[in-house]
Amino acid sequence: MKNLSRSEFKIPSRPTKILQFGNGNFLRGFADWMVEIANEKGLLDSNIQVVQIHSKNSDPRIKQPEGLFHVIERGQR
């Protein structure tokens, strides 16, 4: 999968209103996705700040792609 970079996307500047403890797949793939949908629909204007709770070291899987990640949807057509 292609590496992500903030320079490739037009990401609007938003205030951080959500403090998220943990960066697991469920949070990133469901909860964070729902926040993005709410932002796109104009129902919310917020970024998410993630706090890593199990290690003092930053997770390179989050840090390297500048906090961006892919979400792959699968299910009924």
C-alpha cells in the first residue's frame, strides 16, 4: 500500500477537541472514521489528538505516515 504524506492531501486546519487514549485498529478504523464523516458533513469541526498509553516511545506505524492511515471498507454490496 502506498505510503501517506500530508503534502499529498488538502487537509483543513481544525482545532483539537478530542483526546483519544490509544491508537488501536478499532479506534482508528471506526471511531476516528466517524469523526471524519461528521467533519465532512459539517456536524463537527475537530481534530483528534492520540495519547499512546502502553509505551513511552512513539509508534512508528502512526508517526511515519504523519498520523495518516488507510481505512479499507469491506462488507455487503
